[in-house]
Amino acid sequence: MKNKFNFIIGIVASLLVSAIIIYSIENNHSFAQIFLGFISFIFPIIFITSFKSKVSIFLLSTIIIMVAYVIYKLNFLDFIIGVGLAIISGGAISFYRVSRAKVFKK
């Protein structure tokens, strides 16, 4: 049952990412801004569960809030599409990451 659920979540995530990319292409959004938004937020979202201290979460939250303010003030609104892509794909990677396996010895 769990395997079917993972399969469905993977399909839904890929459909969302594809739909967002197609929407961006059809409406002539800036690929550079989308790419920058994706690259700048993919790694913090993937490793969000690794943060154990309050200081690191505080710094990450502060940086995200300040970046959001600068994006809004400079009208880099296509950047938000990249952040959305990072949330969808990074969240899926973080949730379904590969677990460590024991190495086989001969």
C-alpha cells in the first residue's frame, strides 16, 4: 500500500513541476529568474530536516524573509515560480530520500 502511495505522490509532483514549467514557457516568464529561485532554495529545502539548532532555523528564516522582501521590491516575481519548483521537488527529495544501506562484503 505504501509503495502505491509513493508512486502516486511521485506522479503528482512530476505533473505539478511539468505544469509550472509549461505555464512559465507559455506566459513568457524569465527563465533566469526561475532558475535563480530554484537554485537558491533547493538545498535549504532538501536539508531543512537536518537543522537541529534554533539559531540555524532563525538564520534560514531571516534570510528567506529578506530575500522575499528584495524580490518583491525589485519586481522579480518570476523568482517565486522557481521557489515553488524548489519546494515541490526539494520537499519530495527530502521526504523520500534514500536511506543508508549496509555495504556487502565478499
